[in-house]
Amino acid sequence: MVSICRTITFLIIHSRIQTVFNLRRKEKFLLLDVSPEKIGGLLLSLDDQKKIRKEKLWENLERSPSSKRQPFIPNVSRVIAACDPELAFKVFIPLSIKREAGAEQLEKTELENLLAQAIGKVFNHYRREASTVLSADELDTILADSNISGFEVDGHKVMNPIGFKPKEINAVMEMTFAARQTFERVKAIRKKGDFFFTEKGQAQAAAAKRMGTKRTDFLLIGYRKSYFYPSGSLGTHYARRELKWSTDGLIAEICRNWSLSETAARNVYGYYAKEGVSAPLEKYFKKIFSRTVREFVGYVNKLKTSSKVYLVADVPLELAGRSTFLELPIESFAVKSGFVIDKKSFHVNSATFRQLAPFFEFYYDNSDSEINGWLKRRLHWLGSAV
């Protein structure tokens, strides 16, 4: 009897310890920030309460010629590679598949064949477009990631069309292309395991769209290039257009007025952007920037944007005359999605939203579904790297 009581007591204590352990269990993810110059790394943890913490930060995970070894990276659940827009190109392709009249219940094999045929017809066209955008040879433009979602059978939304008897199947195919060199740089960081491969602007636009606004456009303004992501007819899927404007125009004004090198001008602008200059100097900068900023605002007005435009810039911009520009709302997003951002790890600002957006996109992605699993296997023959 005593032995039985001791056994029961042990099991109760063990159960309580296991419960506490489970509540504190953390899943870890490696977020790669891929730019032409380097690949930064951010190690994240996510616990059962959806609290996101920053575990470790690497300035550059790529091995330098003078380094004998690569930085140690612990085991993670998934690696998320977020590329600068000039390094990755994501397209969203609406698919419409007709079946023969009187067709029987849709089976897995038939769906697989129908999707593979539909994608095969358009794949070369979009790879050719991606190679032009990425300035890469077509044969060196590879499919880095893919996902299919938004299924409809005869106009009705469904999670999975298998088991229905549809006359028509509609879906949205998402393809992320990258140059082979970019993909190999990423794979060199983590040779084993699967990657979630995305483009930063698309990730941020998709996260902003989850705020629930019917139409929300997105502007990503950079030093080298800028991009406009208008929300379109494909729901949360965004097309991408390159803008003929970047913050290089502001840097050029400093170079011209102060006879400085480009590097020195960027440093000077950095102080201005961080409000690290005196009031008279701030007034002077606003004056010399006014013409360039007016050009930008006029250019944006011609884009036929929606009433809400989220703006992300490598440097803050004084955008006079436009009250519709919004900052990415990390706190509002976290509350709405149930995430808790650890304030000891992250500043609660738009920069953190930008940094975490690829993780949010991965979290809501469904590319691990059964359909996407076997579809990716079929895409290998089309030049896929995934």
C-alpha cells in the first residue's frame, strides 16, 4: 500500500514538473537577413504563450576569407531567409483548371497532375520575367520556394478541393525566384534542413495586410531601389512594381551642396534622420530636400494608391502634403495576432515590425500542407531548388 502511494505521489509530481516544462518550452527559429553585402542572422524563440524573444544576433554569418570557421548556430525548427527585393522575386499566379463534364470525385493523383500541368504551362514565362528582374541568366534563375493556396471549387472557397466533384478549380500559385548564387549563399549558412525563402517587401506587405484593412498599399523606399506593392484582386497577395525614385536623391543633394563624397553624405544624412543635428541645420536640410521630396510625393500621387499606404524607408522622410502614410504597427499587429513581443529584446517600433515580418509570414504560411508537400516534389523537374 505504501509502495502504491509513493508511486502515485511520484507520478503526480512528475506530471506537474512536465506541465511546467511544457509551458516554458521554446521553439527556435533562425531568421536570415540577406543583402548583396552580407547575411545577418537573428535567432528567435517562440514559447507556448506566443512570446517572441531575441536570443542572439549576428552581424554577418557569411564566412570571411580570413575566417577559418563559421559562427556556431544552434539547432532550430526552421530557417527563414528574407532577401532584399533585388535578390528575390515573388510572383502570384491565378490558376483556373477546368474538368470534363460529369467528372467523378476529385482524387489526390488527379489534382496533382492537373496542378503540375497548369504550372508547367506558365513556369518558363515567369522564370524568364524573374531572370530579367534579377539580372540573372535564365538557367541560373531557380525556384527557391513555392506555395499554393486560395482554393475554390465552382466559386466556393475550400481548404482542400480533394473529395469534391468540381467543374472548375481555382487557386493562387506563389513562386519565389532567386539567382543561383543567392540561393547557394543562403544554403552555405545552413547546409541541412528546409528553408522558408521570401522577399522582404512582400513579407512586410503581407503582414501589414493582416491588420484587416480592405485595401492597404505598401511602399518600400531604399537607397538603391524602391518598390510599390499595391494590394490587388488576389486578396493578401501583392504584385510588385519598381519605383523610379530612391533616397539617393536626398544623398545627392548633400553631395552637391556640401561637395562631399557619397559615403560622407550618407553619414551626414544619418545624423539628420536620427534628429542628431541642431535646429538651424535641420531647417537647412529640409530646405535643400524640399524639391526632391515634392518630386517623390507627386510620383506617389500618380500611383493611384489606396487611402492607406504603409511606408517603410531606409531613412525617415519628411513627406509634406500626404497624411495617408502610416508606419508599420508592431504593437497593434501583435495584439491582433496574439503574439507577445518581448520588450527586453526588441524596441516596440516599425523597425522591429520590418525585422520580424518574414517570421510572421512564415508562421501563417501553409506550404507545409500535404498538397504543397507533394507539389514541391513535382516541381523539381521545372528547375526548382526546393
